[in-house]
Amino acid sequence: MKTLQTIAASLAISTILTACSNDNQATPVNEEELITTLTAIFTPAGGGASITLEYKDLDGDGPNEPVKSVSGPFAQNTIYTGVVSFKNESVSPTENLTAEIVAEAEDHQIFYQKTGTLNEFVYATNADNFDANGNPIGLQTVFSTTAAAAGTLTISLIHLPNKSAVGVANGDPSNAGGSTDATAQFSVVVE
């Protein structure tokens, strides 16, 4: 009887192992890249000093706090065009992840949320700021200043947002869903 149980157990194990080993189909995996650095450069129309916002978290989820910087205040009554880029600086050479975001444009969207008395940040209307379906990628934004103001700007990169949801195409992430690949918040001043 014990021999019969041993044979039955052996057959069951070999069936399981055979079933597992017959899986010859590879499942493509789109591994999430580590984004250590988010940089937004705002260039004023008509010339002048650019404003650079930068967020670096070189150790990812490590113990060190991210380093954030804003190169200076924005000028009043000025139109700025902002361009955002993403990098992984934890490897050598540094990986420029912006090209991957453009290549997978339908799967990504960048959102700009402001607080305080700042004016809105809107998507630039350049054709390359939109995916093949006419939905925003958001790598370029326009910030038009008027009077003195202060507040925060949060820049977020969302993976697999629902770009057809209410408000998403206008930059409202409330209904976007998806997952956040990167986010950074900056204190912004207009003088």
C-alpha cells in the first residue's frame, strides 16, 4: 500500500513539473524604469533668464532625501515655455528616459498641478506634445505670469492614464487612473 502511495505521489509531482516546463511562451515584460531625476526648464518668450526646476533622488527608495531646486523666481507679465525631461542617473552612462516616454506616448501623460496664487500651467500646442491619437503627452507646458504670485507646482508622470476620461486631456489627473511613475513638488514664486 505504501509503495502505491509513493508511485501516485511521484506521478503527481512529475505531472506538475511537466506542466510547468511545457510553458515555452515568453511573456513580454515592460519593466518600470527607475526615474531618479526630473528636470523642467522654463524659457521666457523674447529672451531672458530660464528658470530650472530639478528633482533628484539618486538612491531611489533609499534613505537619502530627494534634492529639489528652483534656480530663481519667474518674472511678472512673461510667457514661459516649459520642457520636462526624465533621467535615470543611478547607472553609467545616464539613461535619458524622455525618449522612452515619447516612444510609448499613448501610455504616458504628464500633469501640472498648481496651488496658491499661481496662474495655470497649460499644455503647449506643438504637434510633438501629443500622441498619435491627439491626446497630450505633456512634455511641454506654457506658464503665463501676470502679477506677483506664489504657490507650489507638482509635476507628475502617469503611466497608463485613461486619456479619454473627463478632464484628463485638459491636464486634470483626477479621473486619469493609471500609476504614478514620477512626481515632484516645487515652491514657485513670481516676482
